[in-house]
Amino acid sequence: MNNKLIYSSVMAVAMVFTSCKNEQKTEETASVQVEKSKAYQGTPISKEFDSKIDSLVSAMTLEEKAGMLHGSTMFATAAVERLGIPELTMADGPLGVREEISLDSWAPAGWDNDFATYYPAAGGVAATWNTDLAYVFGNSVGEETIARDKDVLLSPAINIIRTPLGGRTYEYFTEDPFLNKKLTVPFIVGLQENDVAACVKHFAANNQETHRDFVDVQIDERTLREIYLPAFKAAVEEAHAYSFMGAYNKFRGDYLCENDYMLNQVLRNEWGFEGIVISDWAAVHDTKKALESGTDIEMGTPKPFNEFYFADALIQAVKDGKIDEKQVDKSVKRILRMMYTLKSVDDKGRAKGSISTEAHFQDAYAIAAESVVLLKNENNLLPLKTEGVKSIAVIGNNAKKKNALGGFGAGVKTKREVTPLEGLQNRLPSDITINYAEGYLERYSNNEKAKLGDITLNGPVTINELDPKMLEEALEAAKNSDMAIVFAGSNRDYETEASDRATLALPFGQEELIEKVLAVNPNTIVVFIAGAPFDIKKVADQSKAVIWSWFNGSEGGNALADVILGTVNPSGKLPWTMPLRLEDSPAHATNSFPGDQTVSYDEGILVGYRWFDTKNVEPLYPFGYGLSYTNFSLSNLKTDKSDYGLNDTITVEVSVENTGVVSGKEVVQVYVSKPESKVERAAQELKGFSKVEVDAGSTKNTTVEIPVKELAFYNVDTKSWEVEKGAYTIQVGNSSRNILSKVQITIK
């Protein structure tokens, strides 16, 4: 099956990219262009070289074997040159291929040829609700990874968003396990088509940065299976991911890299994973336990490479008879099998790739353009009408802020990052004057650490007082302009790996700034750029138009400008719930975040919108929410039949009518509920979706197929998935809180 398939409508967006005003002209087109695909299926690891691998392993010394099982530099294991085995090379990659760093430290290597495309963060990808764009992302970044001669990309990060405070929320897809797996699979498939291994992370139950190095996560088995593992399972069974990353934290008493239940019993024996497990950096704590529990490669940073648990200590343990050398051989064989699958051993016919190309910038644009979420549009203030407008005030540090690099974690060194201000300069007519004012300063206290209650979260404390002079400059710009656009929100210095936020409050005094700008110019559009929810209720209540964007890649500013001006009709939908108050979110309502030595997921299966919908807690903006510049109606909901067997597939059909005057895309969301269930269930669960492009005044029918097995719950008594018989309600809407039509079916 050829997976290089993508919606023609996505390509139409990419074509806008090349035609828009003041944009660089090129004859290249986006790197992936063909017709729409229906499903994605990966290619399993090859076993055709097993006899050759056995010969290599038998010829290796113990020291050579151990060299393949631990980092010999920051991002590579040792080669066995005499046998023709190269290094296994790795690169960070959530936002694109990370710049080359030094062999023995995190310092940049200082190369001048390691520039890469900065892709939208996973939150933005998830907001597209477009599985084909997830494939585009994977395939495009895969081409860049192999062009940099890397074997493994440490991506995707697919942990469930449990708390809106999560420091890595921007790096993860969603709070929903179904949407999560539907985005994960095409990304991995696209990536691995380039002879690069995905390293799916962080396995597993790694849902907070606070105490991440040691916190012991307690999750009941049903919640684990239904919420936190589905995307990882699909990564194995559907995408055939070639590697997994063991997480830092403990799970039920054992570190994840030393967790026999998770790595051997579930990942390998139950799901059939045949790839390799790589530790997160410095996540191994015991040589024998980690190796025998299923970790194959130990990576890390804090000490000389020979002092790693899988280095001198492993060699000595084998010599002392504490570890059977056959256990070492098992990991070496897994690594070699993957390397042969990637064609890295002999390099015959291996993909070559390309990096930092115009085609890849267009891929980044296509994702960004579909990710932007329109939250409010009172009196149709948007799209911005430029006729008669002579001046626009652009206000906010985020108008100029760049996010490719920043924070603690993997960024991208890129030659192109179009900021929102630059995007407007590129797209606005030349006779419109832009009056820019920074408005607020990004400032942090050097003397304090942020706290949630009595728990230190390690992040910096923001200074939230506005500078009087800068405030005055912003207000003058707003007063003296026909309209204003405030770019607010967050950045990758504030939202960062290694710390969770202590609050949902907007930092740096932005709420006060926005309120005062609105007072002097009511025709103000507020654009948030962030990766995670914030408390924006007051701003949203006072503003006529509110947009949500993301850390959105090399072309993010152009894509955002095109949405503001109406060249692109926004079609993004929130991939998580935005709460009214922090204490409304399930991990906080149950007072079970962040824990101390132990954290218990007391909300169980009611994560994200499941909690809000089941407990009737009103969110600020619900999961799946997003407006358009047109209006859609959903009607004629029907299923192909009323009764189904356990092996059947439910075909849901619905008509999508565009009742407005411009073409647009709507996401049809299918939720399922089970009244009178014998087990606790959420009020509804997402089980299907379809993104549909409909011309103004037209109607399109779309179908969503739901295998009956998707309706199963995990029966902890039988340790198996069970589909309850009886009545189910199929609900269709355009957010979890806007259900427009329902139909009942029966499972017999």
C-alpha cells in the first residue's frame, strides 16, 4: 500500500502558500502530494537477515556487545568497525531535527550545515484533526532526519494530557486516547518510510514534569488500558514502530526502564513489539533489572560513558555470572535487526532525504494553516476587512517572539521562522501602516521558584507588572490606529520540559494590557499563541474576536496572517478542554496532582472532556471546539443498520451543509455512549471523526466507520477487552458539548 496520500484540500492550502503576496516564489511543491488515503499501516521489522545477524553476534566480544547497548556519545552508540557495524545515531525531533550537539555535552556543536525545518508542535498538529497531515508531518521530518544521517528520531511524544499545567503539553497531541492513536499511527508510518526509526515516547504513564525522575505513578488497570496505552498499542500493532523510549518515572513501584510488566509482559509479549527499547537520558538505575526487564539501550548524560549501567558495569556483571551473556545477545540482535531494516549496516538503497527545503516549509505551512482555532468572532470582526483600513496596531511581545529554540528541551535551528508580525507585513496591503508596540516584557524572578501549594514545580516565577512606558506606547498605538491586534499567550521559555506551570494565569501582565487596549480601541482582535490552556475567560468575555494559535513552525506567522485576513478559513479544533478554573480539571478536582513520592490517578477513566461531560462541569471551551468563517449544519444522521455483531463495523453517515458564503472545513465528531452499563463509563467517548471540506451553499455526505470492537471496555477480571451487548447511542456534533444529532443502535 502506498501511504503517500493526503487530502487534495490540504494541497490547496499549500498552494495558497506559494501564491500569497510577498512570499518567496518556487517551482517546488509540498513534499507529499497525491490523493486521499483511508488507512495507514506500517512495515514490520525485517527478519530476512537473522542468519547474518547471528553470525555477527557470535563473532563479537563482550566489550563490543556492551558498546552497542549504551551511549558512546550524547546521541549515538558505539560502532563495531571490524565487523562493519556502524554507530546507531539518534536525534531529538518533536519540532523537527535538533541541531547537532557536542559529542559529550549538551553544548551546540557549532556546525553551519545543521539547519532544519521547524514544524508545528504536536498540539497544533492535533488541532488540525487531520490524520493525513499527521502523515505529512512524519514523512517530511523523516526526510530531514535521514538527510542528517540519523537512524532514530526521538519522536513522537504521545503521552496523554492529564493536567492543563503540564510543561510538555505543547509537545503532546491530546487528552483523548482515540484521537491520540489516530494521529500517532500516520506520523510513525510517514517517518519510517524514510528508513528512519520512530522512537515512541515516553512509555508510559509519564504525564507530569514535576518529580518526573522518581514519582511512582499508580493507575488502576482499566484506566491504564483505556486511557494511557491505546496510542502506544496502536504504534506497535498498526504502525510497527521500530523503537520505544522508556520513561523516567516509576510505575507501580518500578522505574519504567526496569519494569518487567510494562516492557516484557505488555509491550513485547502481549502486543508483539519486535523493536528496541531505548532509555530516556539517565533513566536507568540498575544494570541487571533494566536489561532483564526489556531495556536494550541506555542513553544519558551525567557521567563518563564507560560508567553507564550498560557499560563497564554490564561487562563486569556478565563476567561475574550475575547476568547471562545470552541476555546481552538478545538486545544486540534486536538492535541489529532494526539496523538492517533501516539499511544502515550496508546502506544499499537507503533513502537519502532532503532538509530545510521549500517543500518542507510548505508542509509546515499546511499543518499550521489547519491548526489555528477560532474561539470567538462577534459581529464577524474576522476575517479582517482591509478596505478603508489605513493603520493597524500590532501589540505584544508574542508578535515578534520566536519559539524554534527556547526552554529546556529539543528545539530546532532553522533558517526560517516567520513571526506573526512578519506574517502580517508579508500579507497586508502595502498602503496599511503597522504600528507596533511590544506592550509587555517577558520577565522572570531570579530569586523564586513557582509553587503549586507547597510543591515546588521548578519553573521560574514571572514578573507580572507592566512597564508604564511600554504600556503607554501600546495604548497610543491602539488609539491612533483603525484597529488593533494583540498577540498574547505563552512561549517555549515559559512552557518547557522539566517543569510544570503553577497556575493557569496569563503571565507578564498580559490580561491588564489587553483590558486597557480594548478600552481605547474596541476593534481589537486577541490572538493567543501557546501550547496549553490558560485562564482567558476575562479576555474572551471582553473581546469581540479571539484566535488560538500554537508554536506553529517555520511558516506559522504566514499561516496565522492568512487566517486573520481570510485567505484561509480556520478549521482547527481544540485537542483538549480549556477549563474555566484549574480546580475544574479532573487531576485537580480530585486533588491528585502532582503528588509527592507517589501520584495516584484518582479520576480514573474520566480524563479531560470525559470528566467535564460526565460530571456536568462547564468548561470555558470544550474539547473539539472551533469556529469557522462560515456556518455548518449536520443532518440526516444514520447508520447502515440498527443491529450489529461483535465483529461488525458500524458505518455512520451524516450530511454536512455549508450554509454560509465561503468554503470551509468542518470536523464531524462521533461520540458513543452506553446507557445502563454494568461498569462505570464516561457520558460519551470519541470513537470517530471526519474532516470535510464543503463549498459555500453545498452539502456533502461523509461516512465514519467504527469497528464494534472500539466500543469495548477493559474487563479487569478476565484481563481482556469486552463489548457489552445492548443499546448504544451514536452522537454526532462539532465539539463534545455541541451534539447535534443522535441515533441508537444495538449490539447483539
